Amino acid sequence: MDISLIVCTRNRAAQLGPCLAHIASVQYSGPWELIVVDNGSSDNTAEVIDEFARQAAFLVRYVPQPVKGLGNARNAGLTAARGRIVAFTDDDCYVAPDFLQATMHAFDNSRIGYVTGRISLHDPTDYPATINESRVPRAFPRARYLPPGALMGANMAFRRDVLIDIGGFDPLFGAGALFPAEDCDAAARASLAGWDGCYDPNIVVAHHHGRKADSIPQLQRDYDIGRGAYHAKLMLSCGAVRHGLRGWGRLVTLRLRRRPASAYWESYGALGYAWQWLSGRTVRATDRG
């Protein structure tokens, strides 16, 4: 199978419906599948997926994952996937009709192990966060420092074998877990394993996140915590001390000037990950799923 598109969801049946409706409009001639991972929902998510699957013109697979956390949910989708490429989008995103074709095209280069694409703001009244509307392609050379935000889980894809080889997603990371940044963490480990990556603006989704200005301080705090944990993991678990130090250097030269509170929350995230590491609860970069 060419590609598996994975959508993880939890108690967001209302948002999931429009997401699936856009996926139904995808135009791709090769073999592909949609995998919807239900991460322990207590609403009517399962019914929404079942109704959609009965009407879909392509294979739809429902995968329950009761253990909370986006890293766990993405791993459940990865385990079920049969495509040589695994693509991910979120349950509040709308993929373009050529999403799968553009994603597959990005992997024509055999050195590319992971890609990310353009994320536009669907509702102009929403706060312009968690988007990347750049139309300029960008290369991520192997074994280089990958800054948080360079790759976003709302629009990303990996070679399935690459994700399997690096052990999949870290269960400690992702929404619903201790630290955000499960997307960048996986890409960074793929990079350290010798794979190039890229940002391809031709792979497009629209993000209908619904966030307004009053919700952004909490979002920034969560991302700061995830950023701190990510840099600590690079140093403690991945052996990429130089990369981790570079990330902390960007705190001093860039982020601290914009948001002084970042220093506190990034340190909080780093110490939180360090405690997990000292307690033996972390997964080494060399472990396999």
C-alpha cells in the first residue's frame, strides 16, 4: 500500500465530522487507507467514524487506543498502518484534495525520511497560532538541529520504516501526556538516524483550531514546557548535547526577549524530563518499538 493517512482524536466528534468530509474529497489513484485512532473518547466519536466508514469509497479503519496521550495514539496508528508512507493530520484540520499526491511526491527523493507541509488558517477570526503559511520550501539536512515548530503534527509524514526504526513516538510527549512536541521529537530522532527532511508548501491543510487571543497564553506555556523537555531529551537520551545547547542558546538570544516567562516554563519542562530520565521512565533513542 502506498500511504496510510492517520487521524488521532479524543472527544471531538463535532470537529471530526468536517475533517472526515474533507478527507472524502481527496483525489488519489493509488492504494491508500484512512486510520482513525480513538484515544479513549467518551462522546459519540465511534459512531461518527462508523457512519463515515460505511459510506466511504476507500478503506477506513477504526483503531481504539484507550491509553491517553497523542504519542500513544500516533503509535497505535503506526502499528495498524500498512502504507510505506504514514501521513498525519489533526481532527480539526481539512486536507486539500491533492494532499496524498503531494505527500507522496515529496518522498520521491530517497534521502527524505520525513516531511511537513503548509498549514493555513481556516477561520480568519481565529488567532494565527499553530500554522505555517510559508510558500518557501525548506530543507532539513540530516544530523542538524531541528528547532521546535519546524515540523508540525497537523501536517507531517514519515517513511513507515523510519518511524519503526527510531521506536515510533515517545509516549511522554504529545497532547494529553506530560510534554508537547512529540512531532519534532520524532523528526529529530529521524534526523539523528541519518535521514533528511523537508518542508514542502505544496502539501496543504487548513487548520480550524478555534483558538482566540485569550487562549494563547496557556498554549504558549504548554509549548514552552514541551520545548524545554525536547532540548533536555536531546542532551540526556539522544546524545545530541550540541543540539540541546543550541536550543537553549536560542532561548537566551531570541525567546527570552519576546517572552521572559519562557525561561521559567522551559526550565520546568527540562527539569520534568530530567526527573523522568533519572527515574528510568524514559525511552532511549536506541530502543525500538
